[in-house]
Amino acid sequence: MIHYSPENYDSKGQLKLPFLFWLILILQARTWIVLVIAGASRQQGETLLSLFYPDRQGFYPGLALGLVAVAAFLLSGYRQRMVRLWSAWRWVLVASSLLTFGWQLTQLDYSLLEQSPLPVILLIFDLLSAYWLVANRRLRDCFIPDSSTAE
């Protein structure tokens, strides 16, 4: 295992999760974030939802796929208690990114691309996030259980 500098560890002695990991979780949970913002802005909630999800066909699958990222947010605080679940969750996040990529690829409508390049940008970010979740060494080390805390 590679040894990291002391500032890369938290007060519990665990390797801190990289900043990009949190951005990927936000990317994967984007439908939940839109839902919370729409719920908080009561009068404009319907307008916000129709802005991000004009056909509503993608809203509920987006919520379902975002559950993995929401669970990762919650599990990150219990890394020492739920060691086996946490160590397997990285692969669940990778699978979720690839499922999101595949689902968005099937939903890609070329007439919408003339209006906005956002679907293609999100498609690329989902694929890049899956690659980063697999390839980043520091993130991989964050998901490896310590021998002292392993069950």
C-alpha cells in the first residue's frame, strides 16, 4: 500500500476521500438535487422540473440511479462500522455510472441536441466518472479495509 502524507488522513486515521469523489456523487445524484431544489422553491418547483426533465420520462429512472450515490453519501460516514459494505460500494458506484451512461445513450434524442449540448456533456461525464472510479489509486485505497478494522 502506498503511504500518503499526514494531511491526507482525517482525525480517525482514515484516508480522506478525494474531492473529485464528492463531485462524482453530486453528478450521479443530480436528479435528487433537482428534486430537492424544486421542492424547496414551492411556486417554481414545477417550472424547474420541466426545465431539467421536459418529458418526465427520465425523472424516475434518474431518481432510481441516483439512489446509489445518495447511499454512498450516507455510507461515507460509516466507513469503519460497515467495512464490507463500504469496500464493495465502489463497484456499485461504477456499475451505477455505467448503467446511467447506457440509459442516457438509449434516451439520446438528436433533435434535442440541436437545442442544447447538455445531454452529450452529461453522457461524457458519466463515462469519465466510471473510468476515474476504477483507475484512481487513492480512491481505491480509500475503499480497502484496514486490517485492524476488518470484520
